[in-house]
Amino acid sequence: MFTDPLFWIITAGVAVVFSVVFFIIGSSHRRKIAEKAIGSAEEEAKRIVNEAIKAAENKKRETLIETKEEIHKNRAEFDREMKERRAEVQKQERRITQKEETLDKKYETLEAKEATLAEKIAKTEKASEEVALLKRSQLEMLEKISGYTAEEAKRDLISALESEVRHEYAMRIKDIEDQFKEESEQKARELLSLAIQKCAADHVAEATVSVVPLPNDEMKGRIIGREGRNIRTLETLTGVDLIIDDTPEAITLSSFDPVRREIARLSLEKLIADGRIHPARIEEMVEKARREVEQVIKQEGDRATFETGVHGINPEIVRLLGKLRFRTSYGQNVLMHSIEVSHVAGLLAAELGVDIMMAKRAGLLHDIGKAVDHEVEGSHISIGVDIAKKYKECEDVVHAIEAHHGDVEARTVIACLVQAADAISAARPGARRENLENYIKRLEKLEELSNSFPGVERSYAIQAGREIRIIVKPDEVNDDEMILLSRDLAKKVEEELDYPGQIKIHLIRETRAIEFAK
């Protein structure tokens, strides 16, 4: 039975039928469950949507209510502000109306016052005419009584007033000058005496000639050479005149340039010592002497900076300082003069409490232009200013160089100190010599300038030109006018004369009273 194929086929068919039936039943059951779940979900969704709609409507109603309340509140605030503004505008209008009324009243009052004032002006003009007429009649009466016209009386009054004011002005000037001179001269004497005491210097007046000793007179002929070729070569190469005269065993070298004269002196001494004197040897010795002088120039420049303690100077300026060793001014060695001015300016700066090193630097370089004033056109002041600017010296040093002779007004204390130190160095006894002819001309010019003023009877230059004594005419110059005359004369001397130091102007007025006893 179990091996019968039909059995197995029927069994398989039944199994298939049961499987289909069970599948259909399961599917139906699952469908019902799914439909039930879908129905529940749709109901839940409808519920949520309904709740959302209700919530939205509630929110909308609340928002509308709040908006209406805000609008009502803003409208109430706006109405309140409008009422306040209307009230303020009405208040302003009332004020403007009141002011207009006040202005109208004032305008009416002003018109009334103008009418009154016009009447008063008319009355015043009439009264002024009456006063002027009365014044003219009184003046005419006074002129008849006094014998003076109004213009004459006015001139006399003004003249008397001018005399009085002039007297008071002169006395005031005299008092101020006396007080100023007493205080300033005492202080200046103290400062200058301290500076001079602390700085001592030797002074040697240099001439324009040098004398070279010879071992014998035979050497003169060898120096002259055949047909004078040796002396011509030496004069041409050095630029110095050789004077060979009857002076025994000596040759004189003449030149205004000390550098050339020194080169010629050294060359001649070397030739005399060597004994071989001919043009080629002369040229060699002159070149050797020139190198030695250049070395001396450098050493002298270094010595000047070392002695004064002024450092940081451009090497070219140091070389120019060394050249001042061979320059003279009125017989005074310019390098020694510059060193002395540097020391004195530094001492004065120390007393006054200003920059000592700056004062020393300006004093050392104040005459630097004299090193090349024979090679470059212009005064030694302008040349010195150009040199200082070229080598980047500071403004105070440049100004001190520019102002040390008073060509420009001194604007700094350093410049004033250099002026004073320069005058001290030049005024030391024996420091400078002056040509007699120039000295006499300066004294004559001083007396001539003094005599050119009205009221001067005679004048005498004394104290080597340091003082001028002037005798005035007593009937033309009174005591007050003497003070003004002395000031005018001092200004004239400062403008027209060149002189070292200062000149004292002394006016003398003599009054004599003569009577005879009988």
C-alpha cells in the first residue's frame, strides 16, 4: 500500500491542498490584522490633525487678541503724545503772540524816544554852536589880553611838555643804564677775571721774514749758482723771495705766506747741510721739506684737538687746524689764538652752567676759515661757515663762527661766549701788533666821527683808542641831552668803525659862572 505510487500522489495532492488552504487562511488573517492597524492609525492621524487645527485656531485667536491690545495701546500713546504736542504748540503760539505784542509796544516806545532824541540833538547842536561862539569870543579876548595866538600858546605848551618828558626820559634812561652797568660790569669782571686767571698763554709776534744762518759767506755764491740758476730755481719752487745782501753769514727769506716760508727755510737748511746745491737737488729738497711741513700740519692739528679735549672732528678740519699754525693775524699765531679761545670759552661756559664741550668746539673752530682765506674768495667768516656746514658741524658751532665778529646778531649763549673769548685773547697785552699808520688812521677817524655831531666843541682819543673824551658846548647841549648824545655817538661808532675790544665814550660839559667884585 505504501509502495503504491497512487498513494503517494494522493498524499502529495492532499498536502498541497492543505498548504493552499492554510496559506489562504493565514493571508486572510494577516489582512484583517493589517486593516485593523491601518484603521487605528488613520483614526490617530485624524485625531492629531484635529488637535493641531484646534491648537492653531486657539493660537490665532490669542495672537489676534494680543495684536488688538498692542494696537489699542499704541493708539492711546499716540493720542497722548499728539495732545501734548498740540498743547506745546498752543503754548508757543501764545508766547509768540505775547512777544509780538511786546515788540509792538517797544517799537512804539522807541519811536517816541527817537522823536525826543531828535529834539534833544537839535537843542544840543544849537547849544554847541552857542558854546563854540562863546569859546571863540573868549579866545579872542585871551589873545588880546596875553598877546599870544592860540597856535603860539599851543606850541609853547607842547614845547614845555616835551622838555619835561625829555628830561624824565633821559633821567630814566640814565638810572636804568647805571643800574644795569653796575650789575653787569661787576658780574662780567668776575667771570672774565676767573677765565683769564685759569688760562695763561704765551704771545710771540711773528714777522714776515725768516733768517737762515750760513756757515760762511762763500755759501752765498753757491746758493746763487752760475748765472743765478740756483736761487731762481729755489724762488720758483717755493714762491719765496731770497734776500742776499751784505749781512754776514745770513740769508733772509721774505714771504707773507708762512707755510711757503717754512718750506723754503727747511729746504735751504737741508741744502746747506748736504753741500750739493744744484737745480735737481734743490727740487728734491723742496719736495722733502714740503712733506715734512704737511706732517707738521697734521701733528699740530692733532695737538690742538688733544689740548682742548675736542674730539670727533672731521680729519679734514683737523688738517685745516694744523695749517693755522703757519697763519698769523696782527702778528698773533692763529692756531694758538684758537686754542686759547677754546679754553676761555670753556671756562666761561663752566661759570655760566652751559655746554662746556660745545663752547670749546665753537671756540676752536671759530677762525677755521683763515686756513684757506688766501686760496678762496670771501671773508674768513663766510669761508669758515661753509667749511663747518660742509663737514656737518652742528648749528650752534656754525652760528658761533658766523657771529664771532658781530656781523650777525648772536642768538645763542655759545656764540656770545665765543665773542667774549675771542676779544679776551686778542686784547691780552702783547698778543697783537698793529701797523702804526693804520693805528693813527683809526684814532683820526674816531675823533672825526665824534666832531661830526652838533654841539661837540673838541674831542680827544686817548688810551690807545680805547677811550674818546668829548667836550661839548654848554650853551647848545644840556645835561639831559648829553645822555642821548652819548648813546647816539656809541651807535655811530659801532656802525662805522672796526676796532678790537670796546671804546669808552666820555662826554664833558663845563659850566662857568663869572662875576666881578668891585
